[in-house]
Amino acid sequence: MKSRIIPYVFMIILLAAHFSRGNHNVLAIISLLIPFLFFIKQKWVIISLEVIAYLAALVWLYGAYEYIQLRIATGDDWVRLLIIMGCVALYTAWTGIFLRSDKIKDTYGMNE
């Protein structure tokens, strides 16, 4: 089960760093508190964490859009930025899908 949770925690750390870089320190702190929900063994927790992962992927896509617009306006290369942030968004969404394993469903009472 740890192999399912560790990628999610890493994703949250990346998200908190993204918020911190944009001076959204309150969101960064809230983001860092999210993984502590894993200690609550109820099915709403996994559903919530999965939704948070998908919303975080949208945050990355929106950030990519904003940064790309800035790069286009300044005449800088933006393709590499799109590839990197697109991969981070895919990884973020993947961590949400990764929470659907049978082991996690059993632990959090979702197979009842």
C-alpha cells in the first residue's frame, strides 16, 4: 500500500512547491496537510484524495497555460515548458488513478 501512497505524497509536495512559487503560501500549507487524510480509514477519504489529484492536474494545466502565454508574449521558447508541465499534470492525474487499487479499497472499506 505504501507504493500507492508515496507517489501521491510526492505529487502533493510538487503542488505545494508550485503554490509556494506563486506566493500562495496558505494553499501550499493546506496542500502539505492533505496527505494526513490517509490516516483516516474511511472510504470518503480515498474519494476525496482522488478528486484532489484530478483538481491538482487541472491546476497544473492552468499554470501551464498561464506560463505559456507569458513565454509567447516575451518571445521565449514555450514547447519545453508545455512538455514538462504536461507531464507533471499527467503524473498528478495518474496518482489519483493509482488510488483505485484493490489493496487501498480493502483498507478504506470501499469493497463493502
